Amino acid sequence: MHVDRYGHGGVAILLLHGFGTSSFLWRVVGPALASARHTAYGVDLFGHGESDRPFDADFGIAAQAEYLDRALTALRVSSAVVVGVDFGGAIAIRLAATRPERVDGLVLVNSLAFDEVPAKDIRTLQRNTARFAFRLGRGMLGVAPLLGSLLEGSVASLAHMPDRLIARYLAPYVGREGVAHLLALARAVELEDLEEVDFGLLATPTLVVAGDADQWVPPEISQRLAATIPAAQLVTLPGVARLVPEEAPDELARLIVEFVETRSLAAERRSTPVVAVTEPADVRPS
């Protein structure tokens, strides 16, 4: 698994991208967190970005949470505040439910949850897998028409998703197998991986961030998360869609820092020891 590190010291913050993107999503937020004297780790989820993509690997929510548990061990980070966007948010929830000692806090940004797993964009890919693979796999542009439209639909203003940025996100899917791999990632997202999570038992302090222009997951899901998780609060960003790190990175970074520092102050009052972190490296799930 490929990991980008931003900063040294402070609180460890794990940044999880969503479907169709990569750790590149955090290129503005990560440095802002480092400037606030925290350490952020931008992860390419297994099968995404620059991370490995074995043909027979499991890329689903439950498997990704297990890979992240091992990655934290390899990075020598005992626990972290976990920030996840859409699909990444669902993985963060699963990690908090199955490995609560790993998660000091959750920041869920337009997260998948409840009956919106998978989201509308992924469900479309799942329903039309054979048609997309045949039509796009034979085309000159490959995955571009498919993933490009998904990315454009993930921002409220196309000014935040210009062609050059779409090309950057398309890069991991260039080649004859690109379409097939993207569809394999879509097929791996299953409701069953979150069905066994009792959201009412999550004891992790949680910040729910909702862009009210997200067309893939309705705002009601974020509202329900905030109402169901006991220690959760909700912040709604007007005129922002799914990819908050692209459309409002400074605001998101500010919200994360405020959340982290409030959580850290509460931890100090309980005399919780500070976690030490070390230099990151590429790590591979076993």
C-alpha cells in the first residue's frame, strides 16, 4: 500500500480517499494538517492509486479495514484520527467498529452508510458491468468516459474538476485492463460489510461533514449518522458536493484541526498518553 506522509509530531491522522480517486485527493489538506503540527498519512487504498492490485484480491470495505490495521502496524502508529470520504468513510466506520483501539476519532465526509452502500454511482457501474466492459474496453479512450463523468458529478462546480485533474485521477486506469479493474473495484463494494455494524455502539468521537450538493449520497445519510453515533456532531457545507477536499480543502482542514485539537484536549484531561509516530514507508498487506 502506498502512503504519503505530511508533517511530524502531534496527532496521527489517517486520510482515506473515496471511490474513483486516490491519495492525491489530500494534496492540499495534508500540508495544512502538517502546518498545524500534526502528522497526516494519505493512503492509496489497496487496489487504488499506486498501491498494488492483485488479480484475486478482495477490495471490499471489510478487507480494506483489515489492510489498514496492518498498515498502521507497519507504520508504527498505534492509533489515529481517521478521515474518510464516501467509500473511505465506510471503511473508517468498519475499522472503528472492529478495531476501536486503532481509532481515536472519526471524520466522515459524505460517507456511505446504511442503505446507501454502495452509492448511486457505484450501483450504476455494478448493474452495467458487462456493457461498460465491452463498450469502453474496446474504445480508444478506455475508462475516461466512465470515470470522467463520475468525477464531474462529484463536484458542484466543474471549475473544481478541470480536464487536467480528471486526467490525473484517470492515470491508474490507463491500459487495456483499466476498465476491468475499475469495475472490479465497484463490484467489491457490498452492503454486507456494514450491515453487522451497530452504529449506536460506536463510542468514537465523530465529526460528520456533509456537502449539501452531493448527488451520489443524499444528505439524510449524514444526518442519520450524526443522530445515530452517540458522540457525533454534524457540519453541513452549502454548495459543496462529494469531493469536499477538492472544493473546500481549507475549510475541511480547519474542521479536522479543530476536531483533533478538541479531542486531544479531552484526552489530556483523562491523562491519555500521546502516541509517537515515525517515518512512513510503502507497506504491503500480508
